[in-house]
Amino acid sequence: MQREVTTTVRVKLHSLTERKARLVEREYNAFQDAVHGDDDANLYSATKQQAGKVRSNKNPREDTKQPVVLRNDCITIEHDEDTVLSSWWFKLPIYNPELERGDSIWVPAHVPKKDTHLLDDEYIRDSELVHRDGEWYVHLVCKRSVAVADEYDDVLAVDMGAKWIAVSMFLSGRDTQFHGAEVRRVREHYKQLRKSIGKAKIRQGAQVIERLGDKESRTVEHELHQVANELVARARERNAVIVFGDMTGLRFVNDKGRYVNDKTHKIPYAKMANILTYKSHLDERECIPVEEFDTSVTCWRCGSQNTNREVQGRLECDDCGLEDNADKNGASNIGKRAVGKNIQSPLSTVGAVVAQPETQVVLKGTNGEMESANPPDDVGLTLSEGSPRL
């Protein structure tokens, strides 16, 4: 199976002449004016169209700076070992005030060695010009096609939450690990810091805000990458397909008061899902979202919803007496739903699993009989043979 993967390459522009530096800065400032409502700003025509989209989609605040969106058909990056100044050159579209029309300039660029292979035959999508710490960067977005495996030996189910950003469990043996406690710690730290800023004098608070910048978001994103690496490595150990609970829309349909809502809204679910899917596909492994509804309140063993969580991290079933970690219970139900089982039916007949995305999952019953975990129409799978692992 083929999956499309997008990778962002951070290209640094360097050794700009005074004229080119002025043109780049003028284009950047004109883009900010256009984003904030100046329809008369002189910009390269395609870039001006992108500014209109940013304004309508993001409605950015007046005090923010937006990266310049560069349309993919207007940019080019080329490699030339014969030039002394730089082996990579980037073609940047700009508005030339002297000619009073759109133009383009070639500027020297530095491409990280580890990413040079991405720019040979890959398709470059719309990218961004960014100004940071006095330097100019182009975030080149490269799209490529990768082949993911068709057959797997297990299912790694991932439940995302507020306390632990991810709880992963192998469906075959319920071997569980908890990931990402640092994400919550970082979020709570900056939450308390913002409270203290609100109580400080205006000047002192402004100084702290300027010093912090986007450190919180960068730290959280780093932790998410670490968690995704752990999950992919874990799936690789048992040749498992990764499935995770799809929490899309949860914050809109799950209003449980200010305190709980605050925790729920701070879950970086979408970013975590994107990073996990991207890294899984790079590892030639399928990663599938599964409907998360009711997985946290349903007993994984008997399928009853007559459960309670007097302690947030623990689930108790009043019907079968199960006492289990709530996140582990949710991961169990996500894995169960991924192989086509009704989570309100017992799993007592399940002894082992062979799972493949877009292939059939086969389960072995207690009497040795083999049965398909789901009819192919349930999740768009096709039949496949396999030897279950006990």
C-alpha cells in the first residue's frame, strides 16, 4: 500500500546582498500589511492571494507576525556544486518596486545534510518564509509516497488523554506502557506561570512574556515527537499495526464543567495524531484512527457500561467486578473496536490475534476454532491468512 508523507525541511537563506535583503524584508512586511487588511499592499500576485486566505482562515491578531506563504508553483530550489558561495540556491518570488511588478530573486540557501535527499525527486508543496532571530528561513514542505506493510502480527492500541498523552497496549497480551507525563507537567508549569504574570506589574509581565516567547509550544511538540518515537519503536518490536482513539470533536460534545474542560481542551490530540501517523508511515507501518466514543466507560472484559470511576485513573465494573486502570481499559476497547469487535460484547473467546490494515484480522477461540474478527465490509478489510500468536 502507498501512503503520502509530508516532511518539512528548514532551509536557511544566507549571504544575501543588501539589495536582496531589502527586497525580502519588503515582501515580508507587505505580507503582514495584507494579512491585517491592507488590500493595496504591493506583493507578488500569488503571494497576495495567499495573504487573503490567511486573513480569512486565521483572522490573526494585529500584534502577530505571520509566515509568508509561498505558492509551490512559484518557488524552486536547485543544487549546483560548481558555485563557490553555496551549493543550494532558492528562487524566491517578490514584488520589485523598481519594475512595479512581480519578479523573483535567487538567494543562497543552506539545506541540512540529513534532508538533502528529500529535495531530489520530491514534490514541493506550498511553503513558508519565516523571519526568526534576525535570520531568514524557508520551511519547504515536501510530499513523497512511501510503501507501508500489508501484514502485521499484532495490534498496538493507543488511548490519548490528559494525564498521559498516550497509553499503549498490545491487544494479544495487554502489555501496557504509559507515555508523555512530561507534557502535562509542562502545560501545568506554564499555566501557573501565566497566572503569576497576570498578578505582576505590567512592565514585568511584558518582559516575562517576551522572554518566554513560544517556548511552551516548542517544548510540548518536542515531547510529542519523543512519545511518537516510543510508540513506533514499540510497534516495530512485535510487527504491530498502530490504532489510536479518534477524539475529533470531543471538546464540542463533552461539556463537563470548567475544570474538566480546561484539561480536555489542553490535550494536544490533533498534533499528536498527525505526528504519530507521519512517523508510522515513515516506518512503513500503517496507523489507523478508531472511533473513541464510549471506550472509556465500557468494561473491556464483560462489555458492561455499569461502571464507575470514583478515582479518575481507575475504572470499576459493577457487573463483573473488574478493577483496572481507566486508560488501559480505554486502550483495550480501542484495540477491540479496531479488529471489528463490538466493545459491548465479551472478549472471553479471544486468545490471540493476527492483524493487518486492509487485511482481515483472525482470532482464535478457546476451543481452537478460527473466526474472522470482523466481516470485510465493517472496516474495509480484505481476507488474509495468518498464524496467530498466543
